[in-house]
Amino acid sequence: MTSELNPYQSQALEYLKAGFSIIPVGENKVPKRAWKKRTKQLPTDAEVIEDFRQPAGIGIVAGKVSGNLEVIDIDIEDMAEADAYRDSLLSNSVNACEKLGIDCSGLSGISVNRTPRNGLHLFYRCFEPVSGSQKLARHNGKRVDSTGEYDNTPGYHIETRGEGGYCLSPGSADFSHPLGASKYRHIAGPKLIDLKPSISPELRDVLLCEAKFLGIDGDGFDDAQSMQAAMSAKQDQQPAEAERTSVTLGPVRNTNVSNNILMTWAEILEPHGFTQAETVDGVTYWKRPGSKNKHSASTNYQGTDLFYPWSPNCHPALEANRGYNKLATYTALVFGDHSSEAFRLAAQQLRSDGKLANGQLDHIDISEALRCNEQPAIDFFEFESFSEFMSKEEETEYLCEEIIAKGQSCVIAGPQKSLKTGIGGLDLGYALATGGYFLDVFPCPRPVRVGIMTGESNRPKIQRVMRTKSQSPLTSPRCEPMLHITRKLPDFSQEQQLRHLENSISLHGLEVVIVDPVYLCLGSYADSTSNVSAMGNLLRSIDEITQPVGCTPIILHHTNRKHEPHKPLTLRDISGAGFAEWARQWILLCPRSDFDPATYQHSLWMVAGGSAGHAGKYAVDVCEKGEDGEWAWIAEVRSEGEEKAAYKERKEQRKEDAEKAKSEEFVRNLKMAIVSREDGSTINDIKRYFKENGFPLRSRINRERLDDFVEFGFVKKKRAKRGNNQNVDAYFPADEWAEPTEQPSEQESKSCQ
């Protein structure tokens, strides 16, 4: 399997095996898919294989999901300075730990990786969960590559990627970083795939404090208390111009700071390159500069009048998925961060521009001004409004017209020896894989990739049916059948087996997977088939690995023994709980009559239907041997109406044939009775002869019927003496009946009807 993977799939799977949550990243470090689920749950092998089927950057998600992973991002573009910062950070951390009595051996477990900008990523795993991403140190501008000068735009050059963040890793496709993601490389410490938890909470505190304050003034600190004291002292030293402003910090008087800002969101965002994409149900969506995504941020989500950036690329000072009011957003965009100094300068600028209500903004509490909310409530179940729901038109795609709709779980069920495997597994599977005709009648519009997992048919039987199908003028393939077959069955009760099946579906790009029979796949659930909840959970696991990749699952199953023989089945006849409820479409097969071993003829009822709206009841005849006695697969299908009309006709014909046979037998017996006496046979003589010989239809012997035979010339009637010399009617054979014949003529038969 490994030899069939591309380099990006192989590398991503290596990271996944090491316990990292992985996401595919496109151009400019923008994720190629929704990835919030990956912050809570590791992807499966199949998801990773599908995500990286095409080249992509390999994003590693930080936080608890990846084993309490945290990354310090040192965005210093001079390689020597970046390395010097790292060396100082680690040596200062060791010194602080020695003075505080903290074990610092975990620092050797940090993986150091070079970034395309010559900076560094320090990867490490902690023994306890980490916080969200943090800003540790500011710079006064970014260097412009064309001039080599700084643009005086403040931002952060030392920060962490923690819970809910991600960063690119070695092995990424080059286009995922503007300077080339192939420049990500490991340079020191353990490789990422060998990274183990090594950082205690105390050691992490020291490491982050040293990183933070090395970025401010280059001095190290012995402990966190010293760092906090230095930081407080630094904040007390406010610029002279800031001291002269009328804006002061104090208790909150105005609980909604945004109400004091006389600016629209467009006036705040558009000068910084944001463009308005659309407004839906009162929520306005924005696109950040340089983004190729449709949306990058939103305002007024749930009527909050807050700005929600969706990506850290919106601005270094604005954390993704947190809400900011107008003052906090303006301050970050114009002055670079959310320090008290930045807020004072922002207030001063707004007042100067006349953008404050009543010309002032008094008594701002920074905690209120910042208004950095947690991520807004997420609708996990993704409810849609009526208008949204109705505006999305989806048409049902049929993989086999009138029989199989794409993406809907299917059950094919029937009693034993009802050709479930032959019809529902092999005939249907081949038709789907070739774009041919199911049962030589139902067209499959296009060939799709089909996987057949069968535990009931041997290789010769499968090959025999496939060869016969391939030779049919209706089903001969227009291309090589896109069919994959295995005689191994999964155990749906085992998570690992489900993951293996998921991988196989993704590896072969299967659009349909047929499992035959499902009762061999129940594993530990085999004793719970009467429990609808247990079976529902088991069957849902099939949907969870097939629906996300657009694969249609088809399972073959048995019916119970309660249904009336030779009558069409209903969903109630499916054996076990949960299967009928799970099925969104179905094919039910049962005999219309007993199998004929002389002709190898199967006569079946087939009931097909589904929630997409298709429904039908058919008579299906399948003959497994041709006229030459060779194995064959000859199918004939009729509608229920056609079959009922044919059945009525056959019934009438059988009745007619039976009556004809009775008449022929009566004629033969009557002939023998009349010929038996040379002196003629009276009606009583004939009845006595029938009784003595056990002949049926004695009640038919009467004067009118015998006179009919006389009229047609088969019998002669004469007067004869009997017993007491009384004259009675006696019947003698005419010339034609002088000698008994084996088979009565048609006219003779009519005479007795």
C-alpha cells in the first residue's frame, strides 16, 4: 500500500502515526478544508490519504489533540539573530530553572525546525494541556524584501501556536508558503515523528516568560515573579504625550464601548484592505487582503456587532475565532496591538478625527475595550434556515436507474438460495462498474468504481458470472470494468477494521462498496441483532466511513422465515433489528416458485424502492444454463402487471389443458367400455364398467353426451333386449371405434365436453 502513496500522503501519515492532527494547507498557508474538527479529533488514515491525494502543505494542529503540542514561532528573518535568540532563550531558561529548583532536562526534548524566512519553530509536547496561542514579543515593523528597510508597522515576531492553532511542517508542498514551504527543515533536537512529552507546567512557564521578555529588552529573568515585576514597571512608564491625553483608565461607565465609536465596520476595515463579500441574515462577511478564500472574517454574528477574524492571517494582534468590538479592532489595525498605550493612542486619534460620540471616550476599562470573546457558539448540527435550505437545489443521481441512488445506504435481502449474491452482488456490481445494464434491463448511466467484498462466492462462480456478463451484447463493457474484488470481510464491530475499510475505499476511490453477507461482519454484535439501538450504532459506523467520501454502501442480508412462500417481500421480512430502519433504499428477492434443477431456472420476485422516490415490483427469471448445457447467466425481467397477466394466462391455459386431458381420458375409457360388449352397452353397463375399473368421471355418462358421440359418428345406438326381454338403448362402436386408439382425436374430445 505504501508504494502507491505519494510523498505528501506518506509524510502526513507518518505525522499522524506520531499522534499529530494533520490538515492540508493550500497557497499562502491557508487551509484547504474546514479544520476545526481536527482541533478535537485526530483524522483517520483514509481522511489523510484523501486530503493529500493532491500536493498540499502539511499543517500540524497544536494543542491537546496532538499530545499537548505547543510551538514557539521565532519570526526573526536574520538567521544568525534567530539562532542567537534561541540560544539565549534556552540558556536563560536553564539558569532560571537552576535557581528555582525546576527540572530543565525536558528542554532537550524540543524539536528545532528552520522556517522559510530563516526563523525557527520550536516544537515541544507538554505533560499537561496548553493554552491558546500567545503573543510574546513585538517588533516595530516588518522588513520590505525589495528595499531591505522596515515599514514601521508594529506586529509580533515571537509568538506561540497553542490550542486551536497550527503551523506548517517539513515535507509540505512548496506553494503552501510564499517563500517556498520546502525550506521547512529539521535542524536540531528530536525529529517531529519522535517527539515525546518532556515539558512540565513549571518548565513551560519559565520558557515562555524568558521568550517574552527577551523580546522586550534582551535581559533574562530568574523567575516568573521577577518577570511580572519588570513588566508592571515597564507599563507604569507611559509616554509623556499619552499622559497629556484626557483619556484615563478606570472603572467601566459605558458597558458598550463600540457605541462611542462613530465609524461603520466598512470605515474601520476597508482602509486596511478588507473587502465586503456579502451580507446574509444580518451577518456581513469580509475577505482579508491577499486571501483567495471567499470569506476571512465576519461582523455582527448573532447580532453582537463584533468583528470575528477566522484566521490569524487577518492580523497578528487578532486571534482567530474571537470577537472584537470596534475600538479593539481599530486599535489593532492602526496601532498594532492591544497594549494600554495602543488604546490611549487610538482614543486620542479617534477624538482628533471627530469619531467619538460627544467628542470624548472617558473611563475606558481595557478589559471591556478589548472585549476579546471566546469563539461564538458553533452550530454542530449545522441547522439551515428555511430560505437557505430551499435555495440549495440538489438532484438525485442514479447510479442504476430505478434501482440505486448515489450516496444512500442500501440493503439487498432475501431468503437462502434466492440469488442475492448473483443478482445483488455480481450482476449489479458488474453493471455499475461498466456502465452497463443491471439484469440486462436497468441502465447504469456511467461506470463507477465498485468494491465487492464477498464471503459466500468462490472464485470460479464469480468468474463464470463475470465472463457471461462480459459476453452479453447489452452489458459488454465500454471500458475496463472499474471493479475491485476481495474475499475478505470486515468486522464492523472493530474500530481498526472500520479504519482499514475506510482506507481501502479512499485508496481505490470506490463510489460503491458491496458487502456480502453482512451477518458475517457483525463480530461482537452478533448476539445483539434484536437490539435496534445496538444495530443502529453499528450500521451508522458504516455511513460514517462511506458518506464523507461519497461512497454508496450496499449490504447483502437474509430475511426471516415468517414470510409467506412465493409472495413478494416487504421490509418487515428483513432479519434482525435496525436494518430496515437504516436502509434508504432496498432490493428484496424471493422465489416465485421453486427452483427447477432440470433447467437451472430461478423464478423470483424483486421488490426495489428507496426514499429518493423510486419503487417497483418485478418478476425476474434467471437461467444458469444455456440450451447447449453450458453455464450461462440469462436474465429476463417483467413488471408486476405483466407477470400477473402472464400468470392469469398460464393459469387459464393449465385449466384448459387439464380439462382437455380429462376429456381425452374419458374418451379412452368410454371407448373401452363400449367395445367390451359385443351385444352393445347400455348406460348402466358403461357406468358399471367405469366403476369396476376405477375410471374417473363416471358422472359424465348420460344419454345426452352419448348421443353426441352418436351424432359425430363414433358410436351407433340400437335397440337391444336385456334381462326380461325388455328393449333398451344399447351403444355399439362405429367403424372408427372398432379398434381402441391410444389418443382421442380433437373431435372425440369435444364430444365429451
